[in-house]
Amino acid sequence: MLPTPHGRGIVPVLAFAGITVAVMQTLLVPVFKDLPALLHTSPSDATWVMTATLLAGAVATPIMGRLGDLYGKRGMLLASLGVMVVGSLICAFTDDLVIMITGRSLQGFAMGAIPLGIGIMRDELPRERLGSAMALMSSSIGVGGGLALPGAALVAQHTDWHALFLGSAGLGALAMALTLYAVPESTLRAPGRFDLVGALGLSLGLVLLLLPVTKGGDWGWASPITLGLLAASLVVLVLWGLFELRTEAPLVDLRTTARREVLLTNLASIMIGVAFYAVSLVLPQLLQLPASTGYGLGRSMVVAGLCVAPLGLTMMLVAPLYARISARRGPKVSLMLGLLVIAIGYGAGLGLMSATWQTVLISVLLGAGIGLAYSSLPALIIGAVDVSETGAANGLNTLMRSIGTSVSSAVIGMVLAHTSTRMGAVEVPTMKGFRISFLIATCAVVAGLVLASFLPSRRTATAPVLLASAEGDAAARHTGLRDRVPDAAGRRSPGPT
């Protein structure tokens, strides 16, 4: 492997890995409305083809991050991408719902690339480059997701839809090759062991929560099975939280959540996750529905993808604006401004769904708001915790965003499925369902805005030390080894005076 002085090739390669993950997430958005017919199933069951990926991603985020701390981040990044490639190939050759959900779940493990990428940056980059690099990695999900829509639509419109998964496998393989070439393996390792009980508890709790959310409309919201699963999820997640607080090497360090700044930022992150995925599910379907419905805009898959593409383009373009606002006013102001723009976009969308140009306007507004909000989160987290806790705190924040997108997929999918109407041999979403979905997203963003308003006005972020994990840093502090941790250039940082 050729050396990459000062991490010159690390940032673009890790950002490409993040974009690959985003492509995998939004891969089926152009054909979402057709999934029930393609997989010979009901609309509510077809929703799990999307939700399973996001759910697996929510679980994989802390698991792969912790495994990376213990056994090497580059190796776990390659493993995450490799599992995604296997899942893509499984999906490429099946029309069976259960096998498809299995493959999509394996694809979801690629979400672990985000905390792993941030961890590699924290270990390898000079401190002055870390903030901007982490913001780029954090926002790559949104950028890649927006830009992938027209490409996925073009493939789905002109070839068999299974070719989407072959493309995803190809991108994953390319990301693995680039990672092998440009990303070094850190020699830093965290002490401790892997928290298997915590991993199983988190997985079980999230499945028990999202299953009744998705199927509650079919089973009945007051039915014993729906209420029983919701109660079981609450019990499991509470017990999981208590276990994580008491174990010496937790999968998710919940202790960092106790601070007001971290708690509020994480709750706002869930709301941003809900808002981000709602637009991806609604606008492409509205654009593709035939005009004969009375509200569909009758556009092709490719045109629909191009109309939603400004979502990702605008997210990319607002990055310099975020840097200026954050430098002058602090990340709280940029977060609140982003949430306000998102709320305006969704609020306008409640009445602007009757023309193609209106969907483009909504995409631009939402892209600008989500870009500002996503870019603000790493800075808020770093500024709110001690340098020894940056790894655990950012991993938890990534988990919160993943939970937000998972809940959004399940809830919006359920709403669209249960407000659909039959048109010929198929069921199609209704304008009522679209508006309810936008209203849910608007309420989530307003809640996030209220939460963000209680954050401290400004707090200077402490430069994080370059260690594998919070636990590794704590151990170094107690043993007096912190002054011997090498920086990205191989120099020894000065010890305390």
C-alpha cells in the first residue's frame, strides 16, 4: 500500500464510502411504489424492504464502531462494505420477499462505514483538518442519497430493476479497493471486549418497536399483538439501557447522554433523520403517478429523479455557508437555521404539490436545511463533551440519526400504505397520504427546532485527541500515557506541563 502523507487520500476515499452507503439506502426509492407488484406482496409488507435496511443500519452503527475500536477500523470498514456487496448480490437474483429483506438487511450493515470513517479521521488527520473532514463525512449520506436518485431512476427505467443491486455491488467493491489503497490501518486499539449482550438487546428492542409501527394498521392499533410488541420493546430497551450503564465496556456509552447539550442534540438528530427520509419517499412517487389520478404529475422515473436531485446538490453547496455561520455564530445557530429552512420547505410542500417546478423548489429548500443541520451535529457533539468522549458521543449521535430514518421509513410507509387507493390492478398512494407524511415531517422538525433552542448559545469545541476510543483515552489519562500519543504526522504530542 502506498503511503498517504498527512491523510491526503483519506478524506475523499472515506467520503466516497459514505456516498456508496447513501446510494444503497436510496437505491429502491424510484421503484418504491412498484415494489408490491414486483415482489407479489402487500404495500405494508413491501415497506420492510426499505425499513429492514435502515433498521440493520441502526444496529450496525454502534456494533461496527465498537468492533473497529477493538480490532481495527479499516478492517471493519472493509467488512461493512463487503457485507453490503454480498447483500446486493443476493437481492440482484431474487424476487422473493423474505430473501429480498434478508439481502437488504445485509446491505444495511454498510451504515457502519459512517462512524468507522469518522473514527479513522479522528485517528489519522491533523487536528486542524478534523472538523471539516468530519462534517463532510457526516453529510455524505444526504449528498449521496440526493445525487443517487436520478442515476437509480435511469437504470430502473431502461433495464431490469435488479440491475440496481449489481450497480450497488460494483460501487461497494470500488470503495473497498480505494480503502485498501488509500486508508491506513490504525495501530490504536481500545481495551475491553465486545458487548454481545448489548448488541443483541439493541437489535431486539428496535425490531420489537418497528414491527408494530409498520404492521399496526393491519393488526389494529389496539390489538393485543400491537400493544404487546410495543410494551415488549419498551421493556427490552429499558433493560438494555440499564445494562449498558452498568457494564464496563458498553456497546453504546449512554453516560455521555446525561449532559443537556448531548441529550438535546441527539433528540434533534432523531427529528432530522425523520425529516430527511420523508421527502425521499414522497416526492418521487408523487412525480411518477399518472395524471389520471387527479394529483399525480405523470413524470418518468428519470425526470422524477432529476427533480429530487437538488436535494443532494444543495446539501453539498451549503457546506461553505455552514462553515461561515458556525464560525461567526456557533453551530447552534446553524442547526436552528437549518431546521427552520426544513420546516419552511415541508410547510410549503403541504400546499405546493401540483406542478413539477414546485417539487424542485421543495427539494432545494429541504436540501439547504438538511445540509446545514447535518453539518452542525458533529461540531455540537465535540463542543459538548470532554475530549475523551468524542468517539462514543459521535457514535451515539450517528445511531440517533439512523433510528430517525428507520422510524421515518416505517411510519411514512405505513401512512402511504393505509391511505392508498386501488387503481386498476394495483394500489397507489393518495394525496391525503402525501400530505399526512409531510405534516408528520413538519411536526418532527418543529419539535427538533424547539429542542435545539435549549442548547447553549455558543461553546468552543475542544480539539479531540487522536485515540481509538473514549475508553482508550481514559486509560491513557490515568496511566500518564496521553503525552505519548502520536499525531497524524507521527510526532509525539507534548505532555501536560
